[in-house]
Amino acid sequence: MDEELRSKLEASGYDRPGFAAGYDRFRPRPPPALLELLPQLAGVVRPRLVVDLGSGTGLSSRFWADAAEEVVGVEPNEAMRRFAEQATSAGNVRYVDGSSYATGLPELCADIVTAAQSLQWMRPQHALPEVARILRKGGVFCAYNYVVLQTPMWEAEASFHVVRERTRDRLVQFGRGGDAGGSPSAAWLVESGVFRHSRELLLHSIEEGDGERLVGFALSEGSTRTVLEAGASETDIGLDRLRDIAASMQEPVPWWIGYRAWVGLK
């Protein structure tokens, strides 16, 4: 892990006491369609090994427990990794201390490599060659991020979006903005030269959430807590308005969650 990535992880707030538990509780789960899609793209019925880069609390690693022979989550943040180990009961899922730049895994070992809500932390010129090293020929890489949240209450999604936008603005003002490599795109995979085919896909999943989860989701993004601790108020970033809307969401309602996925075939 290079110093830039290390410093960004330290500034993320992901190692705050209790942060991992909120992250694991409130964040969206991976879209179930990936369990059907990615093995077929990789030409297998049941993957021998799935490697999950930036596995965090293990949400995106445990996701594969019943669908793969073995799952390895790679996570450099100790607090998140320890939570993942405690939260994971499946015997075929394990976690290693490493980064997407140096996983420590054998060459050509994986059928599928994933990066859930984590590719933006990485510099593609460092991460994608490592993906190519551990992915066997014909294997599939998939990075995916949630990009849209819609509930039956229009104002809820709009207010959530305002919080994210204002938080990004405040990060820049405080000199903490910018992802390691910028915003992910299919061009990253194409320009890496390690994939025979690559493309962007749009996916969605449906979950349920109430007002508590909506606010918890906003606070599960380390950037939100970072700007609040740096001096921004809840009013500055629109969190007060989000709390007001959330107060009227006493019962769980459907959440339609949209994702962008970037898929490459080695």
C-alpha cells in the first residue's frame, strides 16, 4: 500500500470506534444479480475462488459464501477487517491484510475478483495489474458502486443526494477531497490493457429501509463524519433536513438502489 492510499484511509474515519458496526448495518448489500451474472461470464457454475478487494466489513465478501467454494476478502483497514472476521460465520470466507496493489495471493488463483464501493480508492495503474496477476485466464473482474437511491418518498432520495453533494464540497474546502484515482469508469479497464473485453453495466436491487436506516446510511459514509468533525454543521450539509424527512419514515419502505458495474474479462 502506497503512502497516498495509507493517508486517505487514515483520514477516512473508518477506524473510529463503532463506525464499522454502523457501516455494516446501514449500507446497501450487493445486487443479487451478480451471483448469477459473474459466474456465467467467467464460464463456471460455482467459482473456485472469489477475491473481494477493499472488503471492508465483509458485506461484499459474505455475499459470496453460498455461491463459491472459497472467498477471500482483502482489506488494509484493521478495524474494518476485524469486524468482518467477527461478523462472518461461513467457514469458506476469510480475510487477509493487504491492498489491491499487493494482495499477497498466488498468481492465477481467482475465477472472479470484485471491488465493491472501493475502486475509487485505488489508482487503476496499480490495482488492475494486480487484478490481472491473480485472475486466471477467462476470469472476470467486476467493480460496482451504488449511484442512485429511490424510496416512495421523493424528498428522501433528494435530501440524501444533497447531503452527499454538500459533503463532497466541504471535503474540497477542507483540503480532503478527491478519490485516489478519480471517478471509476469503463475507460479504466480498457486503458489498463489487461482485459480482452470490458463494459459498463447498470444494475439494481430492492431492499427495505426506514428513517433510521436512511440517516445511518448517510453517516456510514466516512466523508460525512469527517466534515462534521472538521467543523461543518448538520445544517451546512443538509443532514438536519434529512433527519426531518427520516422522522416521518417510521415503517420500512422499499428502497430501489441503482448500481454502476464495470466488468472486464481477462
